[in-house]
Amino acid sequence: MIISKGTPYPLGGRCDRQGANFSFVSPLPDCGVVLFSKELKEWKRIPFAEEYRVGDIHCMHISGISFSGMAYCFYEEERLVTDNRGTAFLGRYVYGEKRSPEEQVRPALLQTDDYDWEGDRPPGIPYSESVCYCMHVRGFTRHASSKVSSRGTFRGLVEKIPYLKELGITTLEIQPAYEFSEIEMKKNLESPFAENGSEGCEKLNYWGYTEGCYYSPKNSYAGFKDAVTEFKDMVKALHRNNMEIIMQFYFTESVKTREIPEILRYWIMTYHVDGFHLKGKGIDTRMLAEDFALAGTKLWYYSFPEAKQENWQDDSRRRFLASYRDDYRYDMRRFLKGDEGMLPALMFHLRNNPGFCGQINYLSNYDGFTLMDMVSYERKHNEANGEDNKDGSDYNASWNCGQEGPSRRKAVVSLRKKQIKNALMLLFLSQGTPLLYMGDEFGNSQEGNNNPYCQDNKITWLNWKNLETGKEIYEFTKALIAIRKMHPVLRQEKELRLIDYGACGYPDASYHGESPWKPDTSNYSRQLGVMYCGKYAYRERNRPDDFFYVAYNMHWESHRFALPRLPKDMRWELCITTDKDTEKEPADWEGTEVDLPGRCICLFQSVKETASKERKMHDV
């Protein structure tokens, strides 16, 4: 064994061609490296030499031995310290299994990067063409009904790629999948987690929004292989299917601002991920947005105010940034349930799509109610969390359609399906980038729990049996995604201007009411018509897209809509509706007026007068 001076950066332990470099930050002089064998037995302790110290960074290089299969941790005096910069960890861990204090120290694995990516390249899908799907890796396939070979793992996710692709998903957002401890001890006596005046209790952190080992994929999310290989296999399989992966990263205040871009760059170069949803406080968004290595990598955050600056406007690369916030969710939910004064917000969100920054739209997410719970509960039901139902938001902008919780009443069940379809129509006919939360496409419920951060059970596991009972919603979702993908006028790259800047006789988009060109935006109005001019978007071979008209009626009473006049030799045709009673075959549709039932959304499409009477529904 040959020990020499190492390099202070990168921190942690890394193999190179000659051996391994170790770098550790500590103000204490008595510290060093502990090497472990494959059997997790301590093999040797090697102290850092004082002359190799650079500030508070201790470093050394070790050569002359084989590090194959070997692991390490650091020590400070008598205390063993896990390397939070470890890129993999030795041993297999069962998710949620309690560990002794000694087992809390986890040896990091020394490894070389010899993975064969087989020419893998990121798809680079523009925001205008993206359909996003947020999921928890474990919860997505942990339920026995998923019928995958390795439930709750990266491998299990790969087995569901055909399902996601058939649905029309292009981009996966996964909740924290880096290494973190899912078992936490709450010690604050005033904490709601404390039991009967005890010093605290163990609590499951199912979501993973805590400080973690940010350079390593989560060990217990691996199935048959090691986590590093299985995560890479997952990314490669997604890219082969022209799908992207966005990782959520939650950074605590203890993480240095300057380290965040280093972490993100590591995952791009080592794991080929396509982007990140950044969570936490104190994140320097300007520094990340201007990082050369991150240019073109999708970055999602609450907002990027610096992207609005004039000198960024013409830099198309800046559109890798995207705003990810709750405004859309709650405004659209309030419109759905018929609140007054919501038309201005509806009009804004339908067109909101800044040219300098993407806009991620969602009506449900990991926090808050799912779409099914949004129409089934008016109050949160978080009793299972053990906090006396005090946790989670009290504001859900939901309506239970007349009965709290599950119902067998046909009128209630029918209305709930209709409201979910209305929500999906709003989402996929808005100009930003749509995002679904897992299971919403077939009406998954979390039993009214709007904060299931500690639930690793049927509440958060996706029950795939519901795909059959929720088939009507699933098929509706799939049809909407197909319509959106086929027609670029419904998903333009820049925000609609509401003027006829193309001198074609129509503005790119226009608002209407029960009479054409006369929207009623009064406080009590709950109706709106929106027309999109197909001449402002082109399909294959530079062919202009079709005209579309969307009639929104969230009033509980029916209203008559007069559709705007189309160019010569064109007529309106019903494309898709959320009300089964108004469904008609396109050949049966005639006229320019429609009686729209209460709480209904209809999409109409222009066709040539000479079009075949046998044209299929949805044009898909």
C-alpha cells in the first residue's frame, strides 16, 4: 500500500487509474479513512497526515492495492462518519427496515464507471411537446396488482414503460430517488410525533424530502441488481422509448449553494438524466440558469425571475427553465367547482406560456388531493398519519359532489366522473406543459389523505386493479393526450397574443360567450368559449392546423353557445365532450349552436365541407 498526498477535490472517495483518492472535511486533526471488505468487515484504518491537509480538507491518495468490491467511510476521533458524497453503498437494505445506531453508518462503495451506455442520448423533448407524469418510484409498482417482477423498484418502473408510452407520456418526474434515510426519529417533545411525553418516536419519511446522500441512487429502490446499474438501465430504457426522466432534489439549508450545481452536473454526466425539479430554500436559480453544463437540461423551480430579463428574451436555450407552482392548480379547481369570479384566472391560465420560460401545469400532485379525491372530499382525512388530522393543508379547493367519501349513488358517481373529465380537459387544453400525478388517469384515490408523507401502504401504492374500473377515465385521458399531440395549435411554443398578427382574418386565439366574440366576464359568469385559429400552427408538410373551439360551462345550469363563423367551405364538428348525453358522431353534427349542459366542456374541430361523413371521432 502506497500513501501519498491526494487532491482536495472532488470531496469523498473516488477511484482513479492508480488507486483511490480520499478527501474529507473536518476541523479535527484526528480523522481518517476506514476500509471495509465485501462482507462489511472493517479491514484497515488509515489516518490523514497533517502535511496533506488543505485548510479543513484532509486528503490522501492510496495505491498499490485492489479496491475492487471494497467500501469505506471516514472517522473523526472515535466516531464513524458516512460519506454523504458516496456514489454507491455496500450491502442491500430493505426499505423501511429499522437499523441499529451502528448500521446507520453506511460504508460507501468504491467503484469504477465501466457501464455500457450503448450510444445513449437524451431525447431533448421541447416543453410544447412534453406530457409529464409525476410518480413515487416505490408507490408506482409496489402494489401486488402491478404484476411486475420486482415491485417498488427502478426495474419495476421499466416494466411499466409500455403502459406509459401507450398513454402518451413523454416525461417522468420522480420523487426523491437518491439515497436518504426513510426512518426518522422525532425528538422534539413539542412535536406532534412525540408519544405520551416520550422523547419522540420513529416516523417513516416515505416521500424523502430530507437531507440525503445526493450522489447515489437509493439502494432500497433496486431490485435484482445494484442501485447504480439498475438506475442506469432505467434511464437507458426510457431514452430508447423517447422518454425523459426528471429527478426531484430537495436541498436542506445545510447544503452549500455552490455544491448544488456540482450535484446536478454529476447526475447528468454519470446517469444521463434529463432534468431536475429543485425543491428547498436558498437555491441560487441565477447561478444554475447560467451554468454552462446545465444549459439545455430541464430545470424546474417555483419561479425563475431572472429569466424575464430583456437580455434573455432572444436566447432560445433559456427555455430549458420552467416555472412549477400551485397557482394553476387552485385557480382551475375553483373554476371547476363553480366559484364566482374565476373567468379572468381561467383566461390567463389557458394561454399562459411564456416564450422565455416553460410553464408546468397540474391539477393534482404528490401533496394535496388526487383528482378523484378532489371530487370526493371537501375535508382532509389524514387521521392515519397520527397527527390528529392537524397536518396537511386545510385549503383544497375541492367539492365532494354531494357526498363525503366513497359513494354508490349513481348520480354522485356520474357527476364525479364528469368533473374529473372536466379537469383533464382543462389540463390538456391549456397552453403550458401538462403534468399528471400517477393514477389520476384512471381515478386513483388516497382515501382523502392530502399529506401521505408517512404512508407506505395501500394509501400511496397505486392499485392497478382500478385501471379496469376506471377504464372510462383512462380512455378519455389517452384520447385527450392524442388530440393535443396531433394538433400543434393546442400546444404552441410561445404565448398566444390574442391578435391577428398573421393577417389571416382571425386572431391566434379569441374569447367568446353565449354569443360569438362577446365573452361575459362578469363576476357571476361561469361560461366561456375559446377559439384557436389553425393558421397560426402547422402540421406535417407545412399544412395549417384545424380551427378549434372549446365551450366551457361550469354553471350547474345549461347554456346555449353560438359558435363563431368559420372560413368558407368549413364547418364545425364535435370532437370530444365530457358529457355523455351530448356525445354525437361527427356525421350527426350540424349547425353552429349547441346547448351545453351544466358542468360540461366540449371541444369542436373544423372540417372541410367535402370531408367524408365517415371521419372517425377525435381524428386519432
